[in-house]
Amino acid sequence: MTTDEARQRIQAAIDQFGSKAAPMIDLVISEVRSGEGYQTANELIDEFDLELHFNIPPTEPESSGD
């Protein structure tokens, strides 16, 4: 999934389900994390303010034991 496709899917979920869109958005964010990485997923979380509106926090990649 491209970042643009993810944006469209997130916006469609918000438009269709409003405050109940969190499960659909979480699936999109999970796909983005898998395919595009944590940074891209976190950028989308920030762009749509998902942490505030849907309780979907940004995540950090697993550390390698610093």
C-alpha cells in the first residue's frame, strides 16, 4: 500500500464511520508499518492527529539493545 492509498483509506474511514473509525484506521496503520515502516506510519498518525481523535499512538521500532 502506498502512502497516498493509506491517506485515502484513513480519510474514507473517518468520513464513513466518524468517531467509530478507529479499528479500520488501526488496520491501515498496521499495514503501513509493515510495508513502509514506522516513520511513515507515525507521519500519518501525526497528519491526521490519530492519537488525539482515535487513541492510536505513534510507535517506535524495536530497539537493538542500546
